Amino acid sequence: MEPTLLPGDALLVRKSRKYIPKRGDVVAFKPPEDPTIPFVMRITALSNNTVEIKDRILYVNGQKIQQLDFETKNYPPDSYGIEEPYLVPKDHVFLLGDNSANSWDSRFFGAVPQSDIIGKAYKIYWPLSRRGPIK
């Protein structure tokens, strides 16, 4: 999640059963491989959205969202780890790490059920020099 989060950052996560996921939120969730160790990533797409990556540009529902920083040697040149277009299943979210070149995210393990979201990460509280809201 660099540069948003750095190794050693301690976060506050707001847990709520009423949480409604929004694109752009940074969330803690239970990853499919080992649900005992939470991951933190950014919601890129919601239920029934389509996700595409073409020429290093992320599109959600056909709309250009952002340029991604991939090292092309790690991914097939057209897919960057996902089959395109990818339709996010109902009651799931598609998550990407902010450091796309080094992120193990929904491109590899698929969309995550909303029920596996622990909560929204909203503040870095440690170290004190980085204390503040997560953007």
C-alpha cells in the first residue's frame, strides 16, 4: 500500500455491520489464503462493476480511473493479472494495493465477499510522525 501506508504503520479500523463499501475506501479484510492475517487494500470496484486494465490504465465500468505502475515483466502485457473485462460478483468488492507492481490483490485471488471486510481503515496512529487520516 505504499506510499499510502508504510511498513510499521499502525492503523485504526472502524468496524461496523452497517458499513457500505465505497470505491476508494481503504479497508482491512480477511484474505482468501489465510483469513487469520488481515490485509489492507483499496476498494477499486463494487458489485456488478466491470474492471479492465489496458495499457497500464485501470477502467471501471468503461471509465478511466487511473494509471497503474506495473512492471510489465511480471504480467502478461494485456491482462496485468486479470481476465478482461472482469465482472465483480454480487456482494463482492475488487481490491487493489496502491503499489500495483508489488501487490498481491484481487487480480490474483479474485473479488472478496463484502462479509470478509473487517472495516474501513481511517487513521494511522503510529508512528507519531505519520499520525493522521488515511486518504
